[in-house]
Amino acid sequence: MDSNDKSIRDAQEYLLSAGTPLLKGYANVLLNTSSVDSLERWIRDKISEFSFSETVEALEILDSLAYQDCPAGELAIAHLIELQDEDGGWGKQLSMMDRLSLTGQVAGLLSKSPFSPGRSLRAADSFFEDQWSEKRVRSGSLVDIDVYFHWLANYPGELADEALQWCGRELTKGFHLGNFGPLATGRIFVRCGARALPGASISSREVCEKLIKTQRKDGSFFEPHIGSEVASTGVALSIFFNLG
């Protein structure tokens, strides 16, 4: 077993011990102890009981497995569409930067689904155009870089050419300076469904190599931008399986 295999196995074991039910199901699929169809059926049966954040988590897991085009994915999309705000974003009770981050996560997922209505995507695009700030990107705002990569890589609007080049350059700079960790950087690759990003000179292999070096003794990973150890470890697995 090479170091990459051991890192993946240790992360999976950590999630099976400490993960949410959704992440335990994800780990079991990756371990081949359960099928993606079984996980999809479980999500479909439980989704009416999920909170908003659990619905987003479920859809992100299905997306990581390239399995959004399924009944559970359709139910998740319908629920999220119902909660979209009038201005095209989500989370109107949050600060604008937190709204931008949340809307980038949700709308990016919607942009990859065949079940998303065009009106919802157009409203989200309008929200992103209103919130675009080259100044924030140039100052190294990871939130903006993450959000606009996720959205514009999957729903290329008028901002795409300019914004993606700025985001790529600043992502490269932040990663090489150590300001952006391999988890946050790798998640952008996964969200874009790509091994190379416009304007960026970072290889997916480089991201994975740096990521392995950050793993803790208990198999977990952690970066504050991602969230808890459990959330970070789930993201690490998605990076290994989509980029490794």
C-alpha cells in the first residue's frame, strides 16, 4: 500500500468512526462496502427530514460521486429552489460575505443539475454579477475565488473570461505562498470538475501531494475555511478520489 492508499484508508476509517450519517455513507461507497445506489435510496428516504445544510451536504456528496442525475438529486434541488431569495441568493439572514459563500456552494451545485430551472440559475447569475469585486479577488479573498470558480466554471456568463483569469492567478499566488491550503484549493478543482483551472498554474497532483502531508495521526484533516475535522476529512476524500 503506497502513502496515498494509506492516507485514503485512514481518512475513511476516521469518517466511519466520527462522521455524519451522510459522510459515513459516502465513506462506505468509496470503500466498496456499499453501493452508490444504496446511498441514493437512503438519501431519498431521509431527505424530507434533512435540514437545509444536510440537503446541501447530500447534494455535494452525490455530485462528488457524479450521481446528481437521480431521484434524490431531483428532490434536493426542488427543496433548495424553494429557499432561494428574491435577489437570487440564499441565506438572506447572513452577512453578505457569508451569503456569497453559501450561494456559491448552492448555485454551483444547481448549475450542474439537469433538474434546475433556468429562472433560478439566471437569478443566481444576476446575484453574482452584482457581488463581483475584482478588488476583493486581487486582495486574495478565498471566498470570492472559490465562489466564482464554482459558478462560472459551470454556468459561464458575461463575467467568465475576466473573472476566471483573475481567480486563477490569485489562487496560484495564494497556494504557492501558503495562504490557501490544499483542502480549500483542491475543493475548487473538485467543484469545477477539472484537473486544470483557467488562469491557474497549479497541478492537481501538486495539490494531492501537499494534502497528504497535512493529514493528522487519527486520519483526519482540518482547514478552518472548510469547517470541522469531519467536514474537512470528507472534502479530502473527495479530492483524492476525483484528482488522485
